[in-house]
Amino acid sequence: MKRIGFKMILKSGFQNEYKRRHQNLWPELEALLKTSGISDYVIYLDEQTNILYASQKVNDDYDPSRLADHPVMRRWWKYMADIMETNADISPVVIPLVEMFYLE
């Protein structure tokens, strides 16, 4: 298992809506994330910049392209596109982060 981190960009004024949508995460999306090998997934918001910082553990054989092609994931991206910075294919803009320190 490995840890990955990344950041995304929330549009200004949508902090509460972002949180509400994630508090009501679709059961089929939660199941998809877990069966895809994702666990310990957490997202933090920097309120000064609207940058979302995410961290998750993924199985060693995790392949994000399989997730990106799944209809449930694509539907979630479409649902979130109005409140986040997105790419042309409606996927969120995701900027990988380099792990610099970890304490277990």
C-alpha cells in the first residue's frame, strides 16, 4: 500500500456546498472508491486560497485510469464541475503533491 497526496481547486464561495455534497457521498461512489483500492481518504480545505488538499492510501496495483473511465466517477465529476476547477473532460484539476515527511 502506498500514500498519495494531491490538491484541487474549489471555486470561491462553495465551501459549504462542497462539504454538503461529500457528507452525502453516493453509496455507489463510496463502493467504487473502496473496490478500486482507495482507503484512508481525507480532504482538507485551505480557506485562504480555496485549495483542497487530499491524501489517500491506495493498493500497490491501483490504476487511476480505470477509475476515470467508470460511469459513476464520470457522473460524480459532472455533479462537482460547477463548484471546482475542471479539465476539458470535466475531471477535476488534480495537482500531485510530493510527500516530504510521514510519521506513523
